[in-house]
Amino acid sequence: MSLIVHKYGGTSVGTPEKIKNVARRVKKVKDQGDQVVVVVSAMGHTTDELIDLMNQVTDSPDPREYDMLVSTGEQVSAALLAMALQASGCPAISLTGGQAGVVTEDIYKKARIKEIKLDRIKEELKENKVVVITGFQGEDSKGDIITIGRGGSDTSAVAIAAALKADVCDIYTDVDGVYTTDPRIVPEARKLKYISYEEMLELASLGAQVLHPRSVECASIYNMIIHLRHSQKEVDGTFIMSPAQILKEVGKMEKQEAVRGIALDENIAKIGLLRVPDRPGIAARIFGALAKEKINVDMIIQSIHSSGQFADMAFTVDKPELKKALEVAEKIAAELKAEGVVHDRDVAKVSLVGIGMVSQPGTASKMFETLAEAKINIQLISTSEIKISCVVKAADGKKAVQLLHKAFNLDKIIQ
Ligand code: ADP
Ligand code: ASP
Ligand code: MG
């Protein structure tokens, strides 16, 4: 008997008919004699709709009430799926994150999962039930409902699978695997049979929405293989696993192409502080103040002035954090007697990802040339051993991805 964890995303449980389809799929596994735990997201765009309702009521929502509100979406789909399973003669029970023993940090809106107390899940499994758990949420030390960040149901599923030492962790979604880039942007994108945790983590962190970054981080820590696949098809998707596991599967060292995938992040905004003093401690002061407000800063660039006394600083933040980040930046700019603060919401980040980049020089210059030929201006650049990111005008983002996908022959890579 195996222990199987399935996760179904918003589109896969978007209508009553789709929920019944999921129930059929789950029942089939259960009927083979396996134990099944299912983690679900909210139906369709429910979470966005709840946030929309919130915005009609207030400009500055209390984080605790935000979590109370947005966590309800998952409760609807979990209860409906449990009912659909029961209706088909399959014993099932739905549990909230808290009831399932998902314990989080005491931070509203983006807590990490600290631990999963498995007693209740195990009890229900022993009673031969399919256990349906709400993704995206847990409970803090006060017993408050906490959410773990947008897209977080993937992380709920992997954390639960890891804690249960499950044999299989299938993540069902509306594409049939991880592609070289978002197939909605590049229809010629190729499905990858395998991708390493490291590359997937980078792609996900850089905006490829297909998996929540922390789900990949969690899977790599516990060496849990993720099988990302289509909820309406019976075909294999993409296996996200360690390089050693991939090697075992393919039976030979993989050809290391420099670039494995391209990610586009349209959810960023740029902030600039003009003419700040160029002396030790200034960056620490600016980014220390942002960190204190728990604002994640991504790319940072400091440019020099010919006088040597001043510098301009630019950085990116996630769009939803722009308002808070601007307040902090303006306060610090005034204290430092900087010339001013500018910002731009109309930017996007395009990133190339691949472990093979380390050993193949020329990737960055090819990226810059490709963008230059199309007259796409690069505003910020950042690099690491396995990625190169460029911030460009939002309107150029998709075109940049299409051109780079072609330039690096990603449609032609054979695994
Ligand atoms: P779910 O609701 O199942 O969690 P998401 O909408 O969060 O699904 O993620 C699936 C979407 O991710 C796909 O529809 C696809 O457009 C997008 N996506 C972005 N990058 C990639 C990629 N490299 N490979 C596959 N899908 C991607
Ligand atoms: N429903 C949540 C969201 O839309 C979590 C998820 O779908 O993973 O962000
Ligand atoms: Mg998702």
C-alpha cells in the first residue's frame, strides 16, 4: 500500500464538474488500495475575487483579517471535493490547515510552515478515508488562521507529503508539465521531462508561476520527488528531482545546455533614490529600513556620479509592496537629503536559468545582443552562477522572452 499526495490547483477545481472529475481521479487511486491525501486550492479565481472585495471595503486591510478572508476559498473547494467523493461512495473528510495540524510562524499573509502534527491526518487515514486538506493555510501559536503567500498551496502539498513520508507527490495543474518557458507566451516552448530542484527553484523564484518557490525548496530539503502534471490528462508530466535522481532515470550524464528555461516576472516595480551621499553605511541604512518593514528587495544597482560624492540607487520590489516601500524610501531620502525618489510600475524582469551557464561563457552577451537588436532597453541587470536577469519596460517583457527563447534554441533542445 502506498501513501499518495495529490494537489489540485485553482483551474483544476474551478467548476462543480471539474471537482467531480477530481473526485473520480482520486477514487480510482483509492480503489487500488492506496492511502490518499488531497490538497486543494480555491476554485478558479476565488482568491483574486476575495481580494477584490477587500479592496472595495478598505485601502489598508488588517493582515489578520486578510488571512481570515482569503483562507475561505480553500475551505469551499475542500468541502465540495469531500462531498463529491462521499457521493461517489468513497469515504472522505475535509480538514482546514489548522485541523490538519499545519503549524505556521506567527506572521500573517506570508508565514512559513514550521511543522505538521500528523495525528489527525493519520487517524483519518486509518479510518480508510481520503483526507482533503485546504492548501495555502495553517494555524499560528494563537490558533489564528494564517496564509503562507499567494500560490502557496503547492508548498502545503509538498510539506504534507514530506511530513507523511509519502511515496508520491503529484501536483495537478492546467499545463502538462514544466516548459522551457510559459507556453502561454511562447507556444513552441518544450516540455521538460526532468528538471533539477536548483533550476526549478530559480525559475519559480524568478516568476515562473507554475510552482510556488518554497514548495521546491521544501522538496529539495526532504528529497521529495514532485511530479507536476495535467489534471485532465493521463500522461506523465515533469519530474522535479535531484541531479542524482535524474542521472539514475536518464542513465547518462545529461547534455548540459547553458540555458534550461526562461522566466518572466511582471509583478515587480522599480524604485530609485537620486543623489544619495556616497559613503559607507548608506546602503545598509536604506535596505535595513526596508528589511525592518519585511519588504523583500530584489535587484539592486548603484551608479556613480563623476564628483564621487553622490550615487543613485535603484532596486526592485514586488508590486504589492510598492506603496509601503515608497513610504520607507521617501523617509530615508529626506533623512539623507537625497535629491528625490522616483518609481516605475511598468517594468518586467526577464531571466535565463540553467546550471550549465557556469561552464559556458558568452550567455550574457548573447542575451544583451538579442535584446539590443530588438531595441529593447535594459534598465537593471543581475547575475548569479545559474541565472541572468534583466529588467525591461513592461511592454517589452513578452517580446523579450519570445526572442530569447528562439535565440537560445530552446524549442529544439532534446533531453
Ligand atoms: P495552479 O492554479 O494549478 O496552481 P498556476 O496558474 O499557479 O496553476 O500555474 C500554472 C500556470 O503557470 C500555467 O498555466 C502556465 O501559464 C504558467 N507557467 C509559467 N511558466 C511556466 C513554465 N515554465 N512551464 C509551465 N507553465 C508555466
Ligand atoms: N488560492 C491561493 C492563491 O490563489 C493559493 C494557491 O492557489 O496556491 O494564491
Ligand atoms: Mg499555482
